[in-house]
Amino acid sequence: MGLRSLFCLCLLSMSLPVFAASTKAYVDPLDAPSVQSALAARSNLVGLAHAGQRLLAAGEMGHILFSDDGGASWSQASVPVSTDLAAIAFPDETHGWAVGHDGVILHSDDAGSTWQRQLDGRQLVELIKKHYADPLLDARAKAEAQHIVEQAEAAAPAFTFLDVWFRDRNEGFAVGAFNLLLHTNDAGKTWEPWFEHADNPRDYHIYSVSGDANGVYLSGELGLLLRLNRSNGIFEAISSPYQGSYFGVLVKGDELLAFGLRGNAFRSMDAGQHWESLQNPAGGVSLVDAIWLTDGSALLLDQAGNLLQTDTASATLRVIGEPGRVPSNALISFSSGRLALAGPFGVRQQSLK
């Protein structure tokens, strides 16, 4: 998911009420289901996921699409909101979550064919106020809680979720702008505000959450890199080799690949204690997504559509295929040697070779 894409989505959302008001009464996107459209598959899509063999994509105006034939054809899912979506994740073949603007968290239990609302910005502000109203909090905790509540009341209902990740069918995290952090242990039946669980005193935006069985990581603006300490439940700061924004962290045990603004990418082999910078021949185009390949290397995507592969023997990246010509937001592998890339014009396929 690219930062530029998110800005475009925000501008689009801001323009919709003006247009709607000139033709008919404005309907809040939280109250309007995503419109079924033959053009949805060619709209701005920013997130990709697998549900078993099914490929899914999510993006603007609540569009969620799925393909059961490797992206050759797409069907549009039934979605109860038309707010812009920013990320989608499936921890298994059946259960998935999508998040986005206006504090929306959606859930599917049928591999993405239909979606139900678990949370929105109206409900979230009340959830935050209730959660931080504990009379047993000490003075410091009360002061922090008051700050969180005041910030939530000022933002409601326009909270912005930017990413979602689930360890399994039950435990997951949703993250977003201004230190927005929620946690669930019951598949989203209840979401718990976790603002104070992040070592993020300046409330920097959290752009990504990712992990595996060994660890969970958050990344964000101005060099924010956090790792979950399971013993105390706190996302603690780890060494950051860069003070610009990170748009993601690829995780495989102790091996990490952090990437982001201006084409910067860094690799760690010891869970973030030490980092090495990866030389990027494609220049300063922001890196927006990455996946592991079967040979153990990683493949990164930049906003221009360049694909860059890590060299396991050296601190370098190399461009795969033709130079990028189509703006891109996300990538995923869906068959041997085949990739799907999402962008402003829908999903396109590309060979890894």
C-alpha cells in the first residue's frame, strides 16, 4: 500500500460529498453499501490477499473483488460500506478482514464472497471512551487515557486504518494513523484499544503490521519500528537505521526486511538488532510492498511498478523484468512464477522471469 495512493484516496473521499450534494442528498459511506459495478475490477485497488486458491483485492469505495481462476476474471463481493479500504488479510482459507477509512473493520467467513461490519468510526470512539474510563487507573495512566480519549473525540468518526494482520483465526491487530492500534483475541467479536501498548509517544502514523509465529512488528513514519514483547504486551522500539517512513516489514523468523520512503530498504538477520542498507538501482521511488520467494530471497515493489529482488549473498537489489511503467500499490504471488500487482487501474498479472 503506497502513501501516495492513500493521499489520493483521501482526496477522492473529500470530493465525493460535494458531487453527491449537487445531485441528491448526501449519504455517508458508512451507511451506503459498496456499489456493484462492472468497472470495479479496474478501480484503484491497494491490497491483495489469498484465501486458499482464491485471490482477493480491496480498494476505493469499498470495492472487494475475488478471483477463482488466477485473476483471469473477477467477481465483486457484497460489502456493507462504500468507504475506501486500505488493506485485506486472510489467515486461513475462510476467514478474512479488511480495514480502511472511517474506522472500518470488515470480516468475512466465506472466503471473501460477503462481508460484515465489525467496527466503524462511530462505534470506535465510544469503545475508546469506555475502555479508558477505568476508575482504578493511576494518575499517569489517567492522564494518558485522557489524551487518548480527547484525540479520539476529535478524530471521530474519521479514523483511518492502514493495515491489518492476523496471527491465526482468532488473534489479530489493526493499525493506522496517529498511533491507531487495536487488538483482538476472539476473531474480532471484540476489539480492544491498545494505544498505550505501543512505544510511540509522538503518535506517529503506523503504516504496517506484520509478523510470523516468532514475532510481530509495527512500522511507520519517521523511523518508527516496534516489536511486540509478549511478556509485557508492549510493542517496544527497536533499532532503526533510517529516520524516514517505513511502509512495511517483511518477517521470516529473525530475518527482517524493512522498506519505505525514497526506495530505502534494510535487512536484519537478528530480529532488528543490526541492519544493513540494500543498494537500490531503481533510485528513490518509494517501496510499498514485499513478499518472500520460494528460494529464500525477497521481492519488493515500488510505486512506479519496479520489481526488485534481494541478493542473499550481498547487500544489493536487482531489477526484475522491464522497468516499472504502471503505478502500483501491492503485489502477491499466486502461482509458480506468476505475480498479481494491484494499482490505480485494477489488478494486472506479470511473470517473475
